[in-house]
Amino acid sequence: MKKILVLVAVIATVLVSGGNTFAQTKNTAALDVIMSRASVRNFTGEAVTKEQLEIILKAGMAAPTAMNIQPWRFVVVTDKEKIAEVFGAGPRSGMFKTAGAVIVVCGETTVKRKPFGQPDAPEQEMPNMFWYEDCCAAAENILLAVNALGLGAVWTAGYPAEERVAPIAEKLGIPTGVVPLCIIPVGVPTEKPTPKDKWKPENIHWEKW
């Protein structure tokens, strides 16, 4: 009898809400991940599993991309000695040394395709003017996926700072035409920073500026 009453209550809830109970729960969970994300710079040093990294990268590749070019490429470094060699110098080295993995989000700056409006023309190598936007979207998805998994991460800059881009590209063997956009250390956090409240209604212009 008790089970029947519970079932009736659930059905009533669905009917009252217009049948959107699942959608509302799902949407709320997604918003919670977005709103609770914060930059984490201190880690335990524990490894991040390959399974976790593949989930994170799959989320990255789910990002929007202009003309479906998908210019993103990822270099994932999990070896501690390699991490220390590539990222272990400078003022930001501490976060990398304790990270379980480092993801370098890269973008192919050229694309081979047919010119616009010429479906019968041969494919040509041409600049991909949207690689930066596409890879930024992928990087944000990575940060959100990390947060959803209960891990921590922080976006650190690569492009356009050439003093950061060049040595990383050289040490990781990144080919010409592929640019390291950002470097994201990922790990088990030792801190839980409070997300910054960035809501500023004065930055919104309704209907026109």
C-alpha cells in the first residue's frame, strides 16, 4: 500500500509539473556544475585515471565548432617526470607538479576544404579563422566536466603569449600550424574555493545598448 501511495505521489508531481520533472532535474544539475565551477590550483598529487580523462576530453569535443571543422587537438601528459620537465619551471610550477594530469588544448590554424560557394572546386589549404573560438569552447567544456567529476582544474594561458607557446610546443613536439591555446592542470583538489559571483546586471543591455 505504501509503495502504491508513493507511486501515485510521483505521478501527481509529474502531472502538475507538465511532465517536465526529469528535464527540470537535468537542467538544474547542469546549472549547478556551471555555477559551482571555480579555479583550483592545489592538488594532492593523486593520478587522474584514463577513464576520467577520456570523459573530460569527450566533453571537450562536444563543444560547438564553426562549420563542424573541429580544429581542437589535445596533448595529455600524465607522466610526473614529463610534467616537471615541461611545466615545472616558473611561478606557476607548483600547481603542475601536484596535478594528476595536464591537458594542453591546441588548435589547428589551417583547414583543408573547398572555397566558399565553389562546390566543384578542389580542396585547398586555407586559414581557419575560427580555431580560437572553437578551442575556447572546448576548453570551457573541459573545465565543466572536471568539476562535474569532483576534480579540480584551472585554465592557464598559452596563446597568444609566445614566450609560453614556443617552449611548450617544442618540448611536446607540437607541429607547425598547431597552436597551444591553453594549459589545464587537472587533479584531486586540496582546496574548495568559493566560486566568484560575477553576476552584474549593469553589464546587460536589453533590446539595444
